Amino acid sequence: MPIKERNLVEDLQNKINLYVPKGTTWYVDGTAGSNGYTGKSWAKAFLTIQKAINTAAIGDTIYVAAKTMAATDTDPGSYTENLSVTKPQLAIIGAVRSRTQGGLPQLKVGATTTSPILTIAAPGVRIANLGFNGSGATGGGILLDDDGGSTKAAFASGIFDCHFKNCKGSSATDSRTGGGIQWAATGGAWQVHIARNRFYKNVGDIVLKGTSQSVPQDVVIEHNSFGGPATSVDCHIYLAGGSGMSAVSVVDNEFSNVLPALASGSVLRYADLTGCIGSFARNYFAGVYTTTGFGAAKAAAKIPTAVGLAHNYSDGGLIVREA
């Protein structure tokens, strides 16, 4: 099957892979809800997302409504909470109008500005149709918090159709300290699926901080859009923390701005997969590259020989690995 047709088929398969709720369904409405309600209908929705998380049981589903906007608003109202998920197989899904910042329920950090907006510390959690705005915070968007299953795990997490903006770690110029979606320095969190998300103006978009306890394996990063002014970004995909990842697939993504150029940036590349084993294929870049820039120690993307580099394209045509 030709590449273009195969991509269309894969995209269709992703879209029809619908989520079917199981367990109890809970509802959150940050405008009209109350934590004194039952949370079991939109009319009796909870006010906060953490109240729903605390009330839910393993395998339950939480639907979150966007806060009401006025006709003159240019930024959505936000849920300002530091969220923590410690119950397996929980699903938190936004009541979506579009994948734009204003079309999703938006989450911002709560009182603890150095913590992530959302921490996943349980297996099988699904996050979908939510906006994460890291403005004014240094803990990043979503943290996959895993210690190899000793006390917690983020194994089999799925993050779909979300919007990430203004996310960073402890450094405003170093993507290695955190970003939109990030692994803890312990690593772990195997079999993570990150698909169809939009990343905009984050210092780092997808970040592996380290692998002190376990090297993540079988991670799929596909059909995402990475953008924002080049001067706002240090690195879109940084997977070089610790010993990297094994059997990672970075496929069918779009990088819509030219090479990251954040002032005093530490990485300044589209991607760094140093130490990884896997595939980097069918990705598209706004810059002009053909036989320069992509290789084990190159300026556009660090792609080691243990990571296959197939059918990636830029304005200049087919990208070929540079020695």
C-alpha cells in the first residue's frame, strides 16, 4: 500500500478506536457544579476534578465540561488544581468542541506552582480532550510518576487529543527539566501511547527526565502536532534522559515550526533520542533538510543508529541520515 494511503488508513483506525465507558460515570462542571452534589449527572455535577477523582473507583469514567466563557473572552476559564490520579484504569475525558485551546476544558496548576498540573501514578489511565496551560508554573503538564511498581506505576497510560501550552519544568530554557508530557527521573511507565495531541509554545513537549529505576519500553508517539514560535521552544521530543527508551516509535508527527531557537536554550533541536532503540519514521518538518541535520550528533535531531530513520520529509524533500 502506498505511504499516503497507509497513513490515511491508520488515521481512520485511530479515530474509530472509540472509548467505551465502563464502571460508574461521573461529571464535573466548573461553572455550575457543586462538590455537595452527587456527581452522577450534568445537572448534579461536581465542581472540581479532584473531587471526582477521589470519589471514583477503579475503572470509572469522569467527564469534564469546559467552563462557561463570555462573548468577549479570548482565553478559556480554567480549572486551577494540582490533580493526582492513583486509581488504576480511570478515564478523565473532556466534553469537547474542538482540539483548540478554547474548545477544550482547560486545566492550570493549583496552589502548588512547582508541581505538575496532573500526576498519573496508577496503571491504565486514559486522559483525553483536555487542555493543559502551564502559564505561571514550573511543574509541567502531565507527569508519568512511576517507581517500577514498588509503590506506584504509570504503565499503560494513554494521552489523546489534548492541547498543551506554556508548559516547562524547573528551568525556563531547558527542556530536560520538564514540559507538556514528562516521565519522572525514575523512568518506568512502559507501554505509553501519546496520540493526536497539539503542543504549542512549550519549552519541552515530550520529555524523559531519567531512567534511574527502569528504562521505558514500547512507547508510541504518533499523529501529534508540534508547534509554537521557534523562539519559545527548546526541544519538542527529548527522550535522552538517563539511558533513553527501548522499542520507542515516533511516527507520523508534524513539526510545524522551524528549528527550536529559545534564547539560552539547552537542547535546541526538534528531537533528541540519544540512547534510544526504536523507530523515527514518517515525520514532517517545516525546516529545509535533506542530507544534513539528522544523525547521532547532529544539529536538527539527534537520532542514533539504533533508531531507524525512514521516510521523514522536510521542505527540502526526503531526509537522509547524516553520518
